[in-house]
Amino acid sequence: MIASRHNIFGKLSHSERWYLVNLLSRQADILDGETAGAYQRGVWGDNPVWAEKGYLVDPRDEAQRYKSAYLDFLDRRENDEIQLFFVPTYACNFACSYCYQAAYDQSQTYPSSAVLEAWFSYVDQHFAGKRKYLTLFGGEPLLNSAGQREFIEAFLKSADQRQLETAVVTNGYTLVDYVPLLSRYRIREIQVTLDGLAAVHNRRRPLKGGGSSFERIVEGISLALQSGIAINLRMVLDRDNLGELPQVASLAIEKGWTTHPLFKTQLGRNYELHTCQAQAGALYSRVELYEDLARLIPDAPQILDFHRPAFSLSKFLWEQGELPAPLYDSCPGTKTEWAFDASGKIFSCTATVGKAGEELGTFYPAVTLKQDQIDDWEERDVTSIPECQDCSLALACGGGCASVAKNQTGRVHSPDCRPIRELLSLGLDLYFPETPKTKDEETHVDEYSRI
Amino acid sequence: MKNGFQTLIRPVSAQGKPVAQCCAKTSTAVAGCHD
């Protein structure tokens, strides 16, 4: 028996406690100092728990379980819902300071009916029998011109005829104008971004040519929720606006958004996807962002009413009381996600859509597929990435984003490593404190103490 | 702590469901999965 190659071991960030997590055996424990020391020295003694929990294994048996779990993963993904993005235009009415599409063709046209028909025909044929939903992406898909409104209505009608739901990723400026139209169709959710209260948000996400966007977005969120449309509120964070998070959380609470069943949130990190940013000094690494979040939350606990950061597996463990299934692939591109634009091009995902050289084919004027490149994307997972082979974090990380990895190394089959160990150190300390501070935490500690 | 371990996995009831479930809202990944 030897230590499992999938053990993830580390120290909690602010206490003399340690953690041991294994996604293949689906076990997670906090260890006391003595037990952690024994683990580090490889001294198992006569404690049967190491083997019972799969931290100590017969390597041949573990290799078999790794293969079996991989087949389960492939089965699950085969039946997963597919998200199909459509970009009607790369044009936008905002001039966000960190836009990664600023260099894309922003001419204000909208797709012809021939393009729309060709796209739905492609969806019908290539994703027949699959569970799927559509997502309008941009640029800004909800520009408020007559032509764009006409296109959006035609798109939603075509989706409705197929009983497909549509999500929309919008800057939110025209949401107030669009809610009456959207509320007549099957809308899965609307993703809107607020980067702070008015002053900071408007500085980071101004209208093109200047001007405030904050008040209209806030109004649009409230109206959408009142109209029964789900809102997924995103905040893009860097050092410039992390301090706004408590105020945005308070605003969402005051507005009654956080108690609305159709309201959810996500925190995005501002980072360099394809090109460098002018304010690179303001950007966080993944660890730095979560370190500052962990520091901020105790002083502004309303943040947790607004959003509970994942800290890798920490939130899932806290909420579900179990680990998720092993993650052999965290990149949905060409597997459960595709992206298409109005020029008729096909891309792997939202990271690559519109980027020259990343086209994987066309759906208009004729269907063409670069099958070799598609195969390359489809075959990427932690079993195909050389760097993941001996990495104990692989089943928590899943190899990261293929587009980011390709930008860094030139290879799709290379990793975009996630700082799993550091995030678990921070997150387990936050969600499983030694001394509970809140009623939620007391309840959880009580549940665990009975085990 | 039992034998130096404090499990973070909650016990499963006879019906095979976790004893306690948090009312987590399901999350739809709309963009941003690349980070």
C-alpha cells in the first residue's frame, strides 16, 4: 500500500490544522497536527482510517478505479446539456477599460435572415437529440436599434419553435427596453455586469463617448426580476474595485435582489485573455484575488449573502457535504459548448469566438469543418495533457481552460493550472472555522461533530 | 476529531441522500468558464 497519487494535502491558511482531500475516493478530512505529521513522514502506523478512506491504496486497484471513474465522466458528459452561443455582432455601446474584444470588427450590422436560418438548421442537424440551450453573446447583443430588435425577436421565435431556452449575456444598458420583449419568450437567464457603485462602475464600464450606465442597469435588473426573468449578476474584479464588493452586496440586499429566487451571482476575475491590458498592475492572480476575498469577507459578511466564492472544492463541500465527481476535464469547449458568429464562423467557446485563426469551421454560407482541429479540442482532458499525468491536483483542476493554455504554450493539449491547494487552504479555513462565528457555521459544525 | 481525522463528508441517510442539504441555487455557466 502506498499514498494515493490523488491525495491533495495542505495546511489551512490561518490555523494549525491540515486538510487531506481525495477526489477518486471522494473523501475529505481536516487533520490534527500529529496526524498531518504522520502523513508527511509516510508513517501510517496501525491507523486503519488511511486505507478505509482511500488515502492509502494498492496502486493497481487505484489505476482501475481511475479508469472506471473516467468512463463514468465521459458517460455523464455525453448526456450533459450543451450551451450554444451565438454572437449577432461584436459591436458594443460600452467602452469597458478591460475589453478583450476591443480589436474585433465592431461594425454595427446584424445577421441576415439567411444567416439565422442557416444557424438554426446547423443546430437542428448537428445537435439533434442533445439537451441544449442557446445563449446570445456579443459584443452587445441587445443594442437598441430597430434592426437589432427585429433580429432578437426572430432569434427568440426560432428558439421557441424548437422549445429551446435562451440565455443572454448583456451589459444591461438596454435591459429596461428589452424586458417586455424578452418576457414573452423562454429566457433561461440574463447575465449582467456591475463593477461597483455608480462612480467606480461608470469609470470602468462607461458608454462609448462617455456617460453613466449604472442607474439604467440597476433599473433593468429590478424590472427583469419583477417580470420573472432570472438575473445572473456578474462583477469583474481587480485591485481597482474589490473594495466595492461590500457596497454592491449591500445594494443587492437593499434592492431585495438577494432574496429573489431568480437572482444569482458570479464573481469574475479581470485577467489578460488574448492581449495585454494597460492597467496590468491592477490585475490579480487567481490566488491573490481569493486571498483578498478571504481577508475582506470577515469585515463585510454581507458579501456571503450576495455571493459565496467557491475556493475550489470548499464551497461545494460546505454546501453539499460531499465532494463532486472527479473532474477529468474542466474545459467545455467543443464538448458541451460551441460558439458561432454572424459571419457564419464556428468556434470552440466564448474565449475563442471572434479571434482570427481560432475558427473551427463555418455554418454559412456552407457547412465546413476543420475536423483535425476539432478532434484536437475534443480529445483534450487530463488524460491527454502530458503535464497532468503526474499531478495530484488533476482531478480537481481538470486541466483548466484550453484557450488560455493554447495562448501560453501554443498547444491545446497543455494545462492552464489552477491553484487548487492554495484555494483549499483559504476556503476550508473560511467555511470550516475552528470556532464558528455565524449560525450557519454552528449548524454545520454541529452536523459534522455527530459523525 | 476521530483518530486524528475530522471528516468533511456528511453522513448519508438510509434513503441514500445526504442528511443535510444546503439550499444552493443551481448555477448556469454563462460565460467566464475560462477562468
